[in-house]
Amino acid sequence: MSTTNGARPSRPPRATSPGIGVIGWSLARADLDQRLRNLWLRTLDRLGPGFDS
């Protein structure tokens, strides 16, 4: 895939969808478990890649 302005194309959706799926599953499970967050969510909390402003 080539671009005319030299910009790199964005990642294909299939490259990011497994990670997004795990996050969605983890959040749904945390809702059911009365906010008990699993290791994945605790790791993301420590790294801080959240979307809050």
C-alpha cells in the first residue's frame, strides 16, 4: 500500500482488535465482580494509558 504524501498508513484493525477485546472482556468482568480488577487492568492502571482528560 503506497501513499502519495509519504505518510505511513495506520495499523490495520486486526492488529489492535485482540488487545481491545481483552480490555473489553476485563472491564465487563470487573463490572460483574463488583469492581475487582484483574491483573491486566491493574497493569494498565499503573502504566496510565487511560483516556481521561
